[in-house]
Amino acid sequence: MNRLKQAEAMLGCRIAVHTYSGLFGRREVPVGTLIFTDFDHLKSYEIDAAALAMNAALTAAPETTVFNRPERALQRTALISRLQRLGLNEVEVVRADTGKTPKDFPVFVRQEDGCGGPETGLLQSAAEYKAALTDLAATGRTLSGRIALSFAAEPDSEGYYLKYGAFVIGRHIVPQHILRSAEWNVKSSSTEMSPAFIEKELAYITENPHADALRQIAEAGCIDYGRIDYGMRDGRIVVFEINTNPVFPRFIGGSADREERRRIIVGRLSDAFREIEYTGPARTVPFDDTVLKNSTFIERDSWLRHPHVALRQKAHWQRALGRIRWQGALSRTRWQTALGRRWSNLRFRLSRIRRQTGRN
């Protein structure tokens, strides 16, 4: 997001980056074009709170546009399942803690959220799959939150596995790259790019051959913004995931051999962002998350993460004073324990900030 923010002038639009903790702490949502990302880092009640903020903006300012509606956008497991049901993807997904055995092999196991990648190699049979789960449990890793995904991609004529990446921004599909590797798990290009491969990637960027199919896949997942990572098998798209908070390419610099590719991508991203840019006056509207069952957990997180924001909110003080009155009968020991925990938490956060900033 920082890289995208730094490219405002080049893209010709205004971009503001907000955090969920800041949103929940202020209980105010900006009006404009709202793009929600990174749902896999939120708990279910936090997604509810994000949807509540979105509805407040839509009600108070009908000109608001929302990309990736929190209550609709599908995360990895739900997305892969729906795409397979619709016949848009061959990949099968099975939750590791259900006791079910995948039907399509080979498979690999990974965490459902995050970007850690595979935790096993390719498992060729049900016996290998069960043995891998046993090994994970033996090393103290829970099966909860882990999934098995079938591997459906195939190498190209040169023996390399290819991973395509294309941005979806509203109705725009913007191809970003082709990564290739001799390994089946392609995280980045592990081989030197030959002139022939650079030409192949440029043709992909220029022609955008999969735009219609990718647009259909994004619509099926209720995702309006992100990057679709996929491979190819027998001429068909094999979707790995749709990353709602993708890493953007270098807008300046990089290999001179790929300068034409970079120019095309920047131009198309500029067109896409300028089309969805909000040009009205900057303002915010309040929302009330106390109607949510678990709003107290959101409030606690807001105090811990953004105390300087919380201290400026009258509602926070009123709730805090209400708790003091209600808990007035607590023993002195329990108060000391509670304050000690708060102080320990604050000291831990301050030490982490010092380490990150390099200060003594």
C-alpha cells in the first residue's frame, strides 16, 4: 500500500490508506471510494464492524462507492469452493480438521489465511495426505485453520511452472506479470529471464488474453479489487487465490528490458484508479458499533492499538467511567492485577516500537 500511495502523482489520483484499528478506534468512516482489503486478518465480528461502517457511509452519502463489500467478498476457502462448483476452476479444497479426504491428488496443505505458502510437499495419495496431517499434529501444529488444496497446474514446454498475476480494479483487468520456476510452488521467478520469455510476458501484458474469464471469476467471488494469481492447464485457468491486498510492481526503476511492460501497466492502472476516484469534498460520517454483540472486543483493541485516538473520543471516556462505577466493588488485589497487565502490555508495545525504529 505504501508503494501505491507513493505513486499518486504518477497514477494521477488521490489515495489515502486507513487501518481497521484506526477505523474502529475513531468510529468514523471516510466518504468516497472505499476499498476493503485483507479480510483474512480480521475476526468475524470485525468484518461485521467493517460492514457496519460501510453501510453508514452508504446511508449518509449515497455517492459512496464500495469495492470488496466486507459481508460479501469471499476468502480463500469459500472462493475456491464456489469456483469449483461453478465449473470455473479445477482446484478442490478440503478443511484439514473435518476428517475428509480429498478426491483429487496431488494435494498440498497450507494455512487458510496469510501468505505463508505450502507447509507440505505435493502429496500423491490419501495415505501420504493422512501421514502429513499426523506429522503436522506431532510437531504441535493444529489442523484447525489448515486446508488441503489440489494442485492442478502443469509445466510449460520448457519444463517451467508459470504463475500469472492480474489486477482486478472494478471492471478493469490489468495483467501484471508471469513468474516462472522449475519448482511447482512459484513464489517468484527463480530462473533468469531470457529474451524469449520477456517477449512472452510482454505479449501477455499487451494482449490481456484472459480478461473476460478473470472478470467472471472475480464476480463469482464478489471481489472488485485485488490480484488474481493463477496458472494454466490444458488451456484453462487454474486459480490459486485472489489477493485483496496485492503487492504492486515497481513504478520506477527495475530491469530496462521490461520497461515497455512497466509503461503499459502504469498506464492501465492509472486509467483504472482515475475511473473510480472520488472527487467530492473530504469528510467522514460516524457509525455506532455498540449494536454488535462483540463490540466490547473491538473497543478493547482500539484502546490498546490507538490510545491517542481513544482518548479524544468522549464516548470512550463515558464507557470507561461506567465500567469503573460498575466494577467499584472489585478488590484492591484485582485492580492491581488489572493495572499491572495494562502496564506490562504498554511496556511490551513500547519496546517493540523502539526495536522497529532502531532507537535505544
